[in-house]
Amino acid sequence: MKIQLARDVLADAVQWAARTLPSRPSHPVLNGLLIRADNTGVTLSTFDYETSARIDVEATVSDEGEALVSGKLLADISRSLPNKPVHLNSDGQKVELTCGSTRFSLQCLPIDEYPSLPAMPEETGTVASNAFAEAVSQVVVAAGRDELLPVFTGVRVEIEGETLSLLATDRYRMALKEISWNPGNPQISANALVPARVLSETSKSMVSGESVHLSLSAASSGDGMIGFEGTGPGGVRHTTTRLLDGEFPKVRHIMNLQGVLHVRLSTNDLMAAVRRISLVAERNTSLRMVFEESSVTLSAATGDQAQGTEGLEATIENVQDHEIVGASFNPIYLSDALSAFTTPYVDFAFTAPGKPCLIMGLQQLDGDPESDYRHVVMLMREPS
């Protein structure tokens, strides 16, 4: 194998492909990054039996061939190279990398022990890349991170005709985003439970092109696979990942709760205030909102050591004069929720003390909430 390619192309491609490499591989060969060169160009790929990543890049191929090298080492090297053309030569035993006067020699891993990449499933439809990336970022904040409860570490992807829905929950908060997309079959109805980490990294890395191609096989959890194809820096990127096993909790109905008290505030003002007051919130203690006629007061404390309060203007609508005078939030969950909104205002819908709170975005303070993105936060127990 003998190829030449631009330094930035190599660096971007290797960084992207190597991001999926396992930290504790079941076999040393899974640490490898496969470089394959033929008359169509160069392909870099990784696979750990769960998630695969493949990127096609432009390069000058003098001799075809393939080589398997340490992906993380090549990623570190490619980042440090001078801004000059990179030459890669391999005799099957070693890969010689030359960039200007810089030279590296990498030992090849046994390519015959490396697993074959899974084939991309048949395309299911396409979605605008920027809209998809924004939708995923708004939902993954509510996904769990406890690997002992894998079903909560996923995002449920639901397809109903021309509507693509993303839903995530860690049991204490949940987020739902609905966007339009272009299905191959307008009558399609399917769902999949996709690892949130893979979905997040994939969506952010494919925004250079207009659309992302989504491919779903065995549209159920556990035995299926989902694939994504889109354009990123350096070339066309392909990712597949196995679906998570397990039954996703039936929480979608909670997104339709009807509030008896609505509190509307500026998103940026509230976010800034939450960050400030949270500085004195002791671990596992709440950030409390107290509602008055046209304002909200935020407060938090660390015992007797530190306290903080801040008042904000708010529009408050109390339906049928229900007795809700305040609410207590986990400050991290509240901050995460606010950071996911792109609207200038947010609407908090409260149902009863200590019950779930629904948050939706507003373009205007006196307008109707936007229902395409909904975020629910479970309130903490009120102080006695």
C-alpha cells in the first residue's frame, strides 16, 4: 500500500473513526484502525462488534492494499503532524508515515484476525442534517448514563410516516423532539432504541452535508441495527450500531400533562440565574422557585454556610387559583433542560406540588408554546 493525502484530511478522518474504539477491548486487534486503499480512494474504518465507523477520503493511491494499525496511536500522531502532505507506505508488517521531515513507523496488527464490518442496512429515509443534530442534542441531555441500566442510556427513535420522534429518559427527566423527515415509504411505522452516546456523536459529525441517510434493520430492540450516512470534514462518513435490548418505559403520555399553573420567563435570564444560584446549592439539595404575582425568586443554600437568592420578572397564569406557591428542582437537571431550548422564552407547566413539570419553548412571551420539543423534569420534595 502506498498513498498520499492532505494532513488535515488524515487528521479529521482518523479522529472521527478512532472515537468509537473501545477503552477495554475484548481482543487487542479491536484497537486497530483499518486503512484500505484501492482505485476508488482510501477508506478508514473501526469496528468493535457493536459500533462501526467508516469514512471515505480523497487520496492519491500509488499502490493498493490495506493495513491495520493502532487507531489511538495514529490519532495522536495525525494531530501532531506539520501542515504538509502525508505519505503512508505499508509492506504488510509496518506502516511508514512521512510528513515533511517527520517520520513514524507503526507495527501492523494481524489483519486476518480483524472482524469484517457489517453491511449498511437498506435505507429507510433521509433527514436534514442540521435539524437532526439539533434534535438529538435536545434529547440526549435526558438520557441516562448508568451502564447498569442500559435501557435508559438509549434514545427511542420512533418513525410514523413523515414524522421522526426522539425520546429519552433517565427516570428523573425526559425529553421528546419531533421533526419532519423524508421516509422511503410514506406509510412506515417503526421504532428503535439507539445508544445515546453513538447517536449524539454521529449526528454532530455529519452536518457538512444537507442530509443524513438513516437505515434501520429489524425495527425492534436487541436484534437489530441502525446505520447513518452523511458528510463531514474530509469525506463521507458511515456509522452502524447495534440496537439496545430491553423494553423502553412507557413515558410518552407524561408529555401531554395539563398544567394548572404556567410560569413564563426569559430563557437566557433564567439560565444565567440558575447557574449563579446553583453555586451555593449543596449536593443533593434543591434549587427552589417561589412564585409571586409577576415574579419568580430562585434560592439555594449549603446549610448555614452559604445562601443565594435572585428575583426574575415572570408572567404567571394560575388556572382556577390552585395552591402552588413554589417548586424545587435538581439544579443540574434544570440547567440541562434550559440549555436544550433555542427559543427566547420558556413555559413551565405545573400540575401539583412535587409532581412532574413540563417545559416548552416560546417565541413570544404571550404566544403559544411550541409542542415539537417537550422536556419534563421530576420535582424534588418540597422542604417542610
